[in-house]
Amino acid sequence: MDEAMVSAERWRGQVQAQGSVEQDREALAQLIEYDHDPFETELYESSSDPQNWLIDRAERSYASQ
């Protein structure tokens, strides 16, 4: 395998191993419910952004091809 293919395989593995935006959003919602940390609230709002959802889905779709 050449270097580009190895890099692509590594990237695909990382994308597939990480949680989705939806999973991150659910975890952040539980944290906010528990302690109302302003930083966690900011992360939650970012994860609720439709643009972030589209990017995450596009990455996951591309990685699974």
C-alpha cells in the first residue's frame, strides 16, 4: 500500500471509531442537566447546529464508501 491509501484507511478508522454528533449531543445534554456548566452548554449548542450534523453525516458517509 502506498502512503495515501494508508492515510485514507487510518482516517476511515478514526471516523468510524468516534461517536456521532447525535451521541455527543445526548451526552452533553445529560451533563448540562446535572451541573449546568456554561462550557458544556456552549458545546451542546454547537452540536445542535444543523451545519455540524451535515458535516458529520457527510464524513461518515464518505468514510463508509
